Amino acid sequence: MPPPDHPSTTFFGASWGERLAWPWLFGRQMVWLFLILSGFALFWSESSRRSRNDSDVSWRRFAARRAWRIGPTYYAAVIFSLIVLACGRDVMLSPSQSLNTSIPVTPAGLLSHLFLLHNLSDVWILQISPPLWSIAIEVQLYLLLPLCFLRFWRSKPYIPVLFLIIVTHLIDRLTNTYLFGLMEWFGLGIVLAWALRASPIKRRWMFGTLSAVILVIAVLAGPAFGGGVVGKVLWALGLTFMIVTLHGDTRINWNGPLGRAIARLGEVSYSLYAIHFPIALAVWWAVGRITDVQLMQRALMVVISAPLILLVTLILYSVVERPSTEKAKSI
């Protein structure tokens, strides 16, 4: 559980302790990747449905599929997080790296989480379970996807994407909220899917090399580097080239042990993302009472929380996410 104030320096200027934690400091950038892949997959799947049916897709069915895919796991994670916070009331450590971002839970904060609007206020957005802020944005961006399939610009989705990026940024500025935030990353995924459907990719090795070089530079520059325009452009290029390289690459052996492990991790990744924070927070409270030696705290966090998170993730996936995903596919 790294502190919220990530180091603003580069990898070479960081302390050895920061360097050891370096790979885990890029949570914001991984949300960008998540949104790119989300826009990519949704545009691709809806375009495929239109190609097969040769007719307009029912957006009521689209909304129902998205609700079943996202909703049950999200609300299960909210309930679990509330239980952890309630049960840990007497053992909470203050201050801790994460305590101030998860509590107190206000009535307005709880209500906003129930309606996936907690990104409308800085007071609400990190209550209950901070990682869930991105789920609110994801669901709001779902509402904008149908605009990319309107008849008069169906063959040129980059036009509505550019329009929506401008409009959503204006909305954020005028309302001082994160409503429909990060549309540029979701839109990048949409345009990328449209481009790859239109023409096959050649010279994957070139895109793969560019992606590796760019992402290495971005990672070494540090998590704070992604906050500026140059940093965002660099990350966008690196992640885009990575997706272009991997998409449809038949050289990847998904039937091998490593391929199956990666695919399995992908299947449970939403449950993992949704549920990991309250478990890690509870372990942090316990570890903080065992020792105040930072190195020992980090070691115990890994040893105790990793298997617990994996166990609860698999339970959540089996009981909630997999059935709801099958329901979504059947609509």
C-alpha cells in the first residue's frame, strides 16, 4: 500500500526503497490502459454484432449487458468494503497510508457510490474503497458509446470521439467534477479498434520495439511524469503500440502454461481490482500493530495479503462475476 504522495523524481533519483516499490506506483497509468482496452473491446464487439446482424443494435440490450457485467461485482465489492470498515472500527490505525482515503463514509458518499456518481466530488470519490473511482467513470463512458454508432458518422468514429473529448473536458471544467472523465483514453481505444478492423497490421516487430522503448522511458521517468501533456502522449503511444503488437498475434501460445495463467488472470482481473483494497487495508491494520519497522511491514503485507486477496478474488469471481458475465452474454 504505497502512500498517496508518489515520488516526483525519476527512477535514478529515487531512494532504494522507492525503487523496490517502483513497479507498483503506476496505478493511474494502468487505469488509462484499462480504459483504452475497454473502448477497444466494446467498439469491436458492437461493430461485430452490427456486421453479423446487418442492422442496428438494440441499445437497451447493450445497457443490460453492461449492467450485468459491471454491477454485481461492483456492488459486492462496495458491501464487502463497508463490512471491513465497520468491523475494523476498533482496530483502525491513524494515520495510515490508506485510512484517510477510505473513511469517513458519509451518507452522501454512500449514496453517490450506489448510483456510481462518486466521481462528482473530491469528498466522495475515494470513500469506502478508493480504486472504485474508476468504475464510476467507466460506467459513465458506456453512456457515450452509442453516439459513435450514429448513422451519419458510422464509418468515421474519430469524429464523435474528438467531439466527445472536447465536450467532456468542458463539462469537467464548468462543473469542477470528473463526470465522464478520461474520455480521451476510452476514445483512443475506440479509434484504435476502428483502425485495426479497417486494415491488417504489418511489421508488428516495429510496433513492439517502439512500444518497449517508449514504455521503458515512461516508467523510468516516474509516475509523476504522466501528469503532464508530454507524459500522457508518451504513455498513449506506448500503450497503443503495445495493443497493436499483441492484437491478433498468432505467435502467442495461449494453450501453454504461461498463456493459460495469463488468460486466467485476465478472467478474474475485475474481481481482483474491485476487492483487493479492503483486504489489504485490513491486513495493514494488523501488520501496523505487529511491528513499526517499515521493511518488516512491507514483507508481512506481501506474505499475508497476497494469498488472502487471491482467495477472496477467486470466491468473488466464482460466486458473483462469472454468473453475471454469463447472464450478460446471454442478452
